Amino acid sequence: MNTVYKIALTLIIIGALNWGMVGLFDVNLVTLLFGEESVLTNIVYAIIGICGLISTALLLKPLDEDVHHK
């Protein structure tokens, strides 16, 4: 897996865990760390959104692609 995809996937997982905490405990770590509606909060959300777009390419790749290249 490409390094960019690994970074993007890591950030998406962190974002998903944050949303899980919002759903289960009504705690948003991003707003706790950076404040509600702050520039940093918006940057974090934008970066995670961009990572989601980058990771859509993973849906188009065959699952066994890495096995054939080793």
C-alpha cells in the first residue's frame, strides 16, 4: 500500500473513532482540543475530508493487487 494511502487511511480511522465517540458519548475530541468553530478545527475536518477523497481510490483497486507484486 502506498504511503499516502496509509496516512490517509490512518487519519480516516482517527476521524471514524472521533465520530464514534460523538455518537456514543457525545464527546468530540477535535472540538475539545481546538475549540468549537475554530480555524484549526475546520482545518482538521478538511484534512480528514481530503483523506476520504484520496482513499476512494482504494475502492477501485483489486484486493489482491499487492500479492502479485511481491
